[in-house]
Amino acid sequence: MSIFKDAGHLFRFAGLFVLAFLVFLVVRHYVVPKSFGQYGHYRGAAMGEIAQHPAKFSGHDTCESCHSDVAEKKSHGKHAHVNCEACHGALFQRLPIPEQPKPGIYQRFVNLIVHPPPPDPPLLHHADDPTGVKPELPDTSVLCVRCHTASAAKPKNFPQVVPAEHSNGLPCETCHQPHNPGMDAGGAK
Amino acid sequence: MNISRRQMLILLPAAAVAWESVLAGTPEQASNYKMSDHWWGMLIDIPKCIGCGNCVRACQTENDVPDGLFRTWVERYHVSDEDMTRPEVISPDGGKNGFPVAAEDDKKYFFVPKMCNHCADSPCTQVCPVGATFVSPDGVVLVDQKYCLGCAYCVQACPYGCRYIHPQKEVADKCTLCYHRITQGLTTACCEACPTGARQLVDLKDPKDPIHEFLKTHSVQVLKPQMATGSKAFYNGLDGSVR
């Protein structure tokens, strides 16, 4: 063991490195999120958090579970493949942000540094408050025209009209029922 | 048991590493959604797009996208026979409220919906210095907004211009392919709102998905294929002038 003679200072130095490595591991343990590296070089828990975002469009099945009469009418017409929320908007709607209590002096100081994002307005579903949260009753002069105004950019086989010439200023629903727009289905009278 | 100082010094770091992996826990999985069973993408059928902007409005509602910024938008191309490489492209307010009427002329018009291509080899995830953006095991390019520094490298790296810095959150933001919906068995908000079926969510790992038959029987292209990004936004009827 003659080569280790007088090598004590090297061992002490190596010991310092090992100690520093242990400190690094302890700090890393507290600083690096638990799920980092679970699937790759990112935080695995982020996917679960992103998936928590509230869905606002509920799908036509939800609408049809109550409005089966409209669904039945729609199923026979040319708009059968157009989902309810495509025209009426999402079933979940944002409510106004409730009045927040005024932050204390400490919180205001913290806010100066961290700039917290504004709170999300609460959501309410049409089914939970059918009279309070109503899907949009679209204005046909905007809704129908947006899709069916004639334009050279639209596919040639898509039904298009020049509104001023086509209806002479009459609202679309005079002749076409939006849920089943065929002339034989009658207007929304 | 006698352990020498040398053995102790070797064992301690090894024990620390082992303890670390114990604390990391097992992968969290949603009860009925298995990431390894899916590989998501989008089919965009250009000949079906009427430029109504329903997709843009639905996306903004669903994902609380700030005004003036877009996770998806629609462009209208106007291409002449003589100069295909320089098309006139407009997208007023992302096409959110439709487009001005296009009068018939000797040039070609068409709409192109754009969104994150959810690339398998995405340049945007490769440049992130902190691991805040990534391709998930089910093929969706996501941003971990708690981890993002807002350095905007990814915004510059995306060849399709699909990212922006969220003005209030001050972090990168982009299309999540409605990850909160597709993991629940719903389709994306843009697909839900599209009146003509010009957009379809596809799952390339689902053998029953009609996309397999569609890809076999149609001339389908991705945007900027020369960049080898592994794009999963498949465009049917894509014109060569589209950038």
C-alpha cells in the first residue's frame, strides 16, 4: 500500500466531491418535478394538467338527448351532418368573473413581482341552467350568409347564392327552415 | 455488518439514485385512456372547405385564445397560372368571420385551413432549453405552461407559424389538438364545428379509422415536406402554391 502513502489529502478532496454530489442529488430531488423524465425530457404530469382544461363544446349527442324533435327534423335535411354547436355555439358558457376581494398589502406586493394571470371566468352548462345559459339563437342574415354567399373561392358543388338577388331582402327563414332547409320542408313560420 | 468507508462512499450515491426513482412514482394514467394506443393527427380536406371560419371561432371559444392570436386560422389563396410561386394570400382576422366575396376571374381561388401539424419530429420541441414542450406518447405536440420560460425559441422554430406567446400568461401557447377532449373520447372543437367535414381528427394507431383507406385512395400531402418534420396534418387536394 505504499502508493497510498501520503495520499490522505487526495482522499479528502475526493470526499469533498462525493459530498458535493450528494448535495446535488438532494437539491435536484427537491427542484426537479417528480414526473420529469417519466416519458422523456419533460414533465409527464403536464399531460394530465392539460387534459384538465374544461371542454366547452359538448357534442350533438348531448343536445339531442333533450331536443330529440329538432334532431329528428334535422336528420332528414341537408344539414343532417352539421353539428348543433356549429351554429348555436358551445353549450358551456363563460359567466362574468365574480367580484374579487381586494388583495392585502402583502399580496399586492407579491403581485408586483409575479404578475398572476387573471382568474378564469366560471363556466356553466346549458343543461344545468336551461333558462339562464342559452345557446345562441343565430341571426340567419349572418349565419346562413357566412356559408352560402356565392364566392369564387368556395367549392363549385357547394350550394351558394347572391343574397340580395336570391331573397330580395327577405330573411332566409321566410322560405328555409334552418334545421331542414329544403323548400319542401317549409319556412319557420 | 461492517461497511468500510470506501463501500459507504460507493453505496450512498447509489442509494440516493434508487430513492429518487422510488419517489418519482409510477406513470399516471387516466382510467380509460391509454396513451400508447393512439397516434393522433388531422385530415384537412381542402376541396370541402368553404372558408366560413367556424373552426377559428370554435377554437377560440374552446381554448380561450386571446383576440388577434390564433391556434388555427384559414387562408384564402388566389393563384394565377403564370406565377404559381407567388400566390396572393389573405386571412382577415384569421378568417374568423369569413372572407370577402371573391369575384370569378381567370385565377384560381381556394381556402386552406392551417393549424399545428403535430409533427412527429417537430423542430419546435427540439429547441426548447428547459423541456417545456414535447411530443406526447400519443403524438400531440404540447406545451407545459408551468415549465415554460417564455423565451420564444419554439415560436421562431416552428416552420408553420403555429405558436405565439400568450400575452397574459407570458408563455408559449399553441394548438393542443384539444387534448382535453380527445382524451375523453370527444373530437376537437374545430372538427365539431366544421359544417362540411373539411377537418377530421384521425388516429393512425386505430386500425378501424377511415384515414387508412383515405390515405390509400387519395393524393394526400403535408405542408413543407422538404423539412422532414413528420407532419401529421394531412392535406387532401393541396395545391403546390401553398406555403
